[in-house]
Amino acid sequence: MSEQPDPKAYWAANMRIIKISLIIWAIVPFGFGILFRPLLSGIQIGGTDLGFWVAQQGSILVFLAIIFFYAWRMNKLDREHGVEE
């Protein structure tokens, strides 16, 4: 922990986490659900192909995982910069 919080370093780290989360959020439904769907059509999950499953269910689960990751990582970042609640 630092004595004086550095707001620029804090926001730079925060924006890096946000950018990575948004990139993952865009790649999973668009990439696996649309672009790579023909490649994933031979893999079956729950009676349907993997590309359809990712587009319908997997992207929602990834979004929820990103929410929990963001909350965990921001709590850790807050502690590192001495701005926790």
C-alpha cells in the first residue's frame, strides 16, 4: 500500500481492466457465436452445436464471469492503491 494514492495510476489500471473485459465480452459472442460457428458445428452440447450454445448461453455465462472478475479485481486494486471502503 502506498501512503498517497496516485489517481493516474489507479485510473490507468482501472481502464486496462475495463478494456480487457470489453474485448473478451465482444470476442466471445461475436467470434464464437457468429464467426467461428461453422467450425464449432460438429461439437454437440445439450443437443445443439457449440456455436449456437455459445451464442445463446455461453455469452451470458461469460458476461457473468466478467462481472465477478471485475468486482474481485477492483477490490484488489482498491486495496493496492489505498482507496478501499
